[in-house]
Amino acid sequence: MRILHRETVTAALREGPNPPEVDVAAEGLQALLTLPVSLGGEPRLDSTNPEQLFGSALSGCMVFALEHTLRRVHRRPEDLQGLRVTAEVRIGRGPDRTNQLQADLWIDLPAVGQDRAEAVCAEATRYCPFHQAIKGNVETTMTVTGQPPTA
């Protein structure tokens, strides 16, 4: 693989709190990670959790991949109008008693017809390294909504 970009992120367990808290730091990022309440964490307004970060990374990556596909590959930047990607990430227990993820993506491309929107989204997954990383490892759905057909 030819490296195009590199990031280093450090996570460290905070001393003392129970349930545990983790400080995460990278250039331009500082975050406090806590367990979701549903997994035994305490509600904290000043924190996030790994599933929120994963959903942010996956949905953000798809926005960048769609931007690349429409602006640079298809040369149709006007088709980006109204683009929105929403991710839902779930953690659960698999049949083998391991923790597993599921992710659903809802992609709105209102400036593009439905059939073309689906094709563009399928093509864009090639440019999203997060999508490539989870392919075959995380149960994922992608629901695409384009411009409805005119009557």
C-alpha cells in the first residue's frame, strides 16, 4: 500500500473512575471516551463513546468518498447539493459470545435520480477506507435515497 496520509491517536485509561474513562488525543482532537449508559456507563455531557466516533468516521468518510466520486470522477459537483449521510452503529453479542458491530448508512442524494444515486454510492465505497475496512467484518446496510422519478 502506498501511504497517502497518516494519523497517530493515543488513548489512555484515566486513573480512578469507575466505570472507566479514556482520554483520546491526536493533533486537533481531544476527547473523553465513556461507556454508553446501555453498557454500564454514566451519562456525561462532555464525553463521547467509541460507537459515536466510529459512526462519525464512517459517515464522514462516505461524504468525502461521494464528494470525490461526484466532483472528481464524474465531474458533477452540482449533484452534491443536499448530500447527507447518517450512520447508526450498534454493538451486540454474537453467537460466539464476542462483541460485534452492526452499521447502517442512510445516504440522501436529492439532486441525483434514484438509480444513479445507488450506482454512485456503490462506486464511492471504493474510495472510503472505513467502508473497505469493515467489508466482510461488520454487518452493514446502505439505504440510498435519490431524487424520486418524475411522473
